[in-house]
Amino acid sequence: MGSLGEPDPSVWSKLPHELLESVFVHLPIGRIRALSKSWNQAGSTCSTFTRAYAKLQPKLCGIMWRDFTSETHCVRVYNTESGKWLPAFDIQDIPECPSPATACDGGLICLASTCQPSQREMEFLPVIVANPLTREWRQLPPPRLVQKCESVQLEVNRRTGAYSILLSGSQAGGVGTEVMTEAYNSSTSEWSRVESGLVLYLDKLSGTPLVCNSSTGEVRAYAPPNPRGEVLQLKTHRNDLYLLELIPGVPDWMVSLDGDLIIFDEGCPSSRFIVSKYKVGNSGFAWNGSTHECELVDIPGDTLLLVSGSFLLIVRHSFQYDHLMMFYDMEESKWHDFDWNTGTVLSSVDWENAFSCELRWDACP
């Protein structure tokens, strides 16, 4: 002990590492990373510390987007227990992945470029897996067959942490519309061709649902299910199709002659937003029994649906008005209404390339 009963700072360096971990897991991760290089490493990789941290921390999820001004990937975290968004942070060292197809599951995200080989200064298709929370990432070995990616799917084994990636696209030197599908296994670190099964994705230009038969390479366009209201957006997660519809109230919003919003308060009638989930089959889509409804006061602007394995996010955004959002936790079957005011507000350009992701401290890319 130092003078006047003050603790000697050198004592901390003599304590067992396991004891320090048991104390530090109760502190904000940012403060832990600032302690030293070794603790920054422990808090930024899959380690015994982050595994212990994951057990005590609340369930987290978030959104990730590419900031074209700073040329970095940005992340914003939502704490489902407090119902608050945390300030955004960036991940500066992820390699560039032009116009990526994205996938997420179990605390990991995957980026795969959708550009033609001639449109990028790379010899092979970049495929990147990352943990947005720890900011740890790795670039996978190049695929053997697919050189122009059309879709990517990611599935994480929640028990072992191992993951697999399905990559569908055109083969090097391929002709016609044949699409190949390759699978990456994190346990073997190898790619292999997929010989059977269906792969669902959306056409990048029209948004039409497309289904690839892995055994034949044939791609078929599937008609979306019959809607009950105005279809705002289609999204896919693995082989599930999510349909976002709007059933408007009367009126949803009113503007004066000069364009100012004159009715926008709690007394204003709201609109119903409906999200339905469908499974893909050999002959079309089948409703799987999942339909989620919420109400939002409508504002002029665009509507965006973000989907991950455990939650949905409905966003109304525009250049003129604040964002309105509803968050649905599929594991708890519960809607969350929250305030977006804390930290960075995304621009409409950022929203166009944003995607949602589950977040876990112990997920290892």
C-alpha cells in the first residue's frame, strides 16, 4: 500500500490474469481496450475475456454501413435491455469490398463483392468475415469457381461457433445464365461445390425473388406472395423471404401549401406495417405462419426493412424529417419503440447500403 492508505498501482500488475478478467467484465469494453495493448487485444479478439464478457452483457444487435466520405465501415449498436442506441463507431481496416452482397448470423457478418472481375483491381473475389463488435476480421481463401457473386448466405453453429458460407454466382469463363454455388466450411478452411438444394436471393436491379437450383445451375424468377396492402420492400435472410407491406391510415400525414408538416403528433392516425415471412420451395413461396404488425405515424420518405436472424427493423427516413423506427425481437416476439437521437444519424445515402446484424462478443471470424 502507498502512503495514506492509497493503493499502489503496481499491485494490479501482480494480480492473476483470471482475477483481473473477473473484475473487468463488469466494465465498459472501451475502457478495457484503453488500458494497454494486451487488454486492447483481449477485448478485440475472440478470447477467454470476450467469452466471459458475452455471458454477462445484455443482448446486442445493430446496423452496419459503408461511410463513403471516410471510406470506413461504421457500426451502431442497439441495447435491447435498455432500449437505447449507442454512439456509432467505425472499423477502418476492413479491406475494400466493392458493391458487396451481405449476410449475417450469430454475431458475424460476411461481405462478398458483386462486381465483375474486370470492374475491380483484384485477381479473385474478395470474401470477408468479421465480428463488428470486436472489429476482428479475416479474408477467406479465394473461391474456386465463383468470380461474380450474386448472393451470399452465412450460418453460424451457436454451439461450436463454426460457420458455413454459401456463395452463388457466375463461374470464371462461364456462359449463359448458369449460376454456381460454393460452400465454405470454417472448420476445414476450404471451399467446395454445392451439388443440391435451392438458394434464394433478390435481383439487384428489379428486386425480383430469384431461386437457383444448385444441382442444375438454373435460375428461376418467383412471383412474390399475394399482398394485402402496398408492397414496400422484399428482403431475404438465408432461404426465407420477408415481405413488408403498408396499410395506410386516413390520413397518415398532412402538409400545408408550402410543404410544412402541420399534423405530426400523438393524435395523428398512424399506418400499419406488416412483415410476413415465407419459405421457398420447388414451386413457389409458402407462408410459414410468421406475421408481425406494428404502427408508425407516417412521414413522407422511403421505407426500409432490415432483417437478421433474430430481429427486424422498419425505418422511415427522408432528407427533411427525422427517422421513425420500429424494432421487432423475433426471439421474444416483442416490438420495441425507441429514440434514435443519441449519436450519429444516418443519411439517406447511408441507409441505402445499411444492413442489420446480430452482435456477440464471443463470435470468432
